[in-house]
Amino acid sequence: MSVDTFESQFDRLLVAVAPPTPNGDLHLGHLSGPYLATDVYSRYWKSQGKQVYFVTGSDDHQSYVHTKGMKMGKSPKEVVEIFGTSIPKTLDSANIKLDFFLKPYHTPEYQSFVQKFFTGLVENGALEKRKGPAFFCEACNLYLYEAHVSGGCPGCHEKTNGNGCEKCGFVNDCIDLQDPKCNHCHSTPATREYERFYFPLNKYSDYLRGYFSKVSMNGHLHALTKKMIREGYPDVSATHLAGWGIPVPDQSGHVIYEWVEMAAGYLYLAETLTGSWEKFFKDPRSLWVLGYGFDNAFFYTSFIPALLHAYDAEIQPPRAFLSNEFYLLKGLKFSTSRNHAVWGDEFLAKIPADQMRYYLSYTRPEIEQTNFDPSEFETTIQKEFILGWEGWVRDLPKKGNSDPLDERRRFEQRMEELRVLTEACYRAESFSLRSAVRLLNQLVFEASQYGKKWEFTGGAVAAQAFALRQLARASAPLLPDFSTRAGVLAKEMGA
Ligand SMILES: [Zn+2]
Ligand SMILES: [Zn+2]
């Protein structure tokens, strides 16, 4: 039976998850957010017969790679080599199975593709070249933007780095930060002017207003997009005088801002995977879904769609966002720089991927911040998954069958209903891994109660096998290893 869903209108899905910055390995905060969500989403839609391209890449040219290198006494290239290698391994250990992982620094044809995109924007007048102010640190001999500078957010006044505020999701142009400081030497920077390219984003506010009304996104993003339209967008620097990034053609010392690069990156990914980005992005049967954390909401909701529209108005922007809030560790923000983190590779060396996926789904920060606590992880996994799920499976009867037929039918209908409800949690418009895991817990609970009821009369094997089959199907995108084992057993039991 096919269900009429938002996704039914499309044949091909590009599911792109925010490219991890190779300035550290992935911690549970990263994994709990967009990576697990888009993996589950992709697995589900592949199982429904859609052509799905699940992609990401390493965000090699980020200013955060440069600043990490300065801290480690290494070049940005060396930093990319270290973490650009470990990140895909961690994703793989978490059973997050991408179809393609782009390595920008190691892909020269990607870099020329980005430069061509940039030149296209200049040629069609989307970017304006003019003199503008920028912070300059005399002590470090460095122009400061994004990772290099911090100060008070012009929107919410909380301390933030340049360009995007983690707290309120708003953009800043660095130069508007209150009480700015160089992130390397903590001195107050000077202001200097130089000529560069700007993207006048506010010109696209009518386009964005119309666009937002058509996108599947949660309430927090809706509120932010409304606020941004109401308050107006600033002009955003599209190039910087910096030592790390893809060079601006014919402008020595200048690099393309990595969020401009990223917009081009989606076209490159579609070109590489499908043969033609135009055919993919201009086809009404193609769906582009983006997964990311709220702290980058400005770039994904506004900057990238507007930039692509400015490049070619026929490009169809993402139609669904799978977003998340911050995941906390013992009540505090995960932090790579303060090493307040549980690292994915270390955690997965001790814990099976399914158990991690179970708990990250159970506590996923979908609409509010949630918390990872190691002792709560132990308790929940022990009680719900090891005793609950695996305990039920281990004790399933292998023979005998004497439950009354009408009662079994009612039970089987209920199991099917719980499976269908769980699967609805894997669709963009009602996406919730927290709900999915709770519905699956309910399925296991009701199935085990039913089993106990008929335990003394021979076991209700057929009904239990049916329940196990439903659990295997409904848990497949979430807990792929468990699902495979459960599917095999259900078959052995005759389901
Ligand atoms: Zn702010
Ligand atoms: Zn400095």
C-alpha cells in the first residue's frame, strides 16, 4: 500500500548533510544532529524504492581549519589531512552510510567548478565589487573574519564568532560585532578598508519570503526566517583577503568565502552523481533535502538558496530541512576546543553502533536542547534496549501456537499500526527520531505482554513472529544491524 506523502511527488532525492569541518573529529553532539537524521531518512526512502543520493563532504576551506592549524602549529593542509581522514571513518563506524563523500582540497576539478560558479555570479551582476571595512589584527598581521574574530552579536548581544551567531542564528558581517577581539591574540583589531565582492542578500527577500512558505521546516526555523525577513539581511562578503580557501580568479591573495563555495558544491555533487546538475536541479521530480544544525540556519535557509537563485533562477532550492538544536554534554555545550566532548571514534570502539543510534535518537535535540549523560545512557540502554528489545527477542518461543485466532488478528493489526506510525516519523513533514524510538519501544512492550499472556499454553509463535517482522521493518533505518538479525529470526519463525 503506498501512502500519499510529501515525498511521493518526487523520484530522485539528493539528501545532503552539512559538511563536517575538519578541525576535529566528530563528537556525539555532531552525530546526534544532522548525520544520524539524514542517514535514517536516506535509508528509509531507499527502502521505499526512491533513487536517493546521500552526500556530504569535508568542509576543507573553512576559516576554522585555518585557525585550528594556527593553534596546532600546523598548516591548514596538514589539519585537513588529519581530520579529513578520521571523519569519514567515524561516520562509517556509526553506520552512517554515505553514497559520496567529497574531499574539496583533493579535488582540483571541484575547485575549478567553484571558480566557474563564482565567475558566473560576477558576470551576471549578482556580486558587487566595492571597498568595504574589515578588521585587521596588527599583532597577527591578519584580516579577521569568521573563526578569526569574536565579539557581541549585533542581534542578541551574546558572544559569538564572526559571520553567524550560534545563539540566535543571525548573520553578522564581522565588522558589526560589538567589542571585537582577535581570536588568536585577543587584542582589539583595527579597521581597514579593502576592495572585495559582496552579495547584496536583501535584494532577494521577496524571493526568500515566497520560498520559505513552500519549505518543510520546524517552528524554530519558521520563526527565525520570519524575523530575518522582517529585520532585513545585510550585504555579505563573498570574498576575503585570507591565506586559506579557493582563490578568487584574477585577484591574488583573495579567496572565495566558503559558504559561496558550498552553494557551488551542491551543483558539483549533483553533476558528479547524476551527470548533469541542470537536469537534476531543474526537474520538478527531483527533491533536495538538507540536514543541518540550527546554528547554521542563516546559511542554509537564506544565503545558499538566494545565491543559487541569483546564479540561475531555474534552480530549485531545498524543499525540506531536517534540522536540530544543540546536544549538550552533562548540561554544557559540546566543545572541540575545550575538549568537552565524547568523541565518536572512542565511543564506537566500545559501544555497538546500534546502541549509540538508539540513544541518540531517544534523546535527539529536535525542537529543544537535550542532554547526553553517560550514566543515563547506561541505564536507558540496559533497561529499554538490552532487557526490553533484546530480552524479548531472546525469549521468543520457537514452537507451539494456541492463541485464539480473533485475538491474534487484533494483535497483529495493532503491531502493523505501530509500524506504520513509526514509519511516518521518517518522512520530512513529520520527522522525529525521538517519536520513532518510543513507538518501537511500545511495539516491543505490547508484543512481550502478548507473549507472556500465552506463555503457558505453548507460546503464540505465529503472532510473535509477526510482531518481530514488524519490528525488523520499522527499525531498519534506525538500527540496521538489529533489524537484519530480527528479520532473519522472524523468517526462521515462519513470518
Ligand atoms: Zn546572536
Ligand atoms: Zn591577533
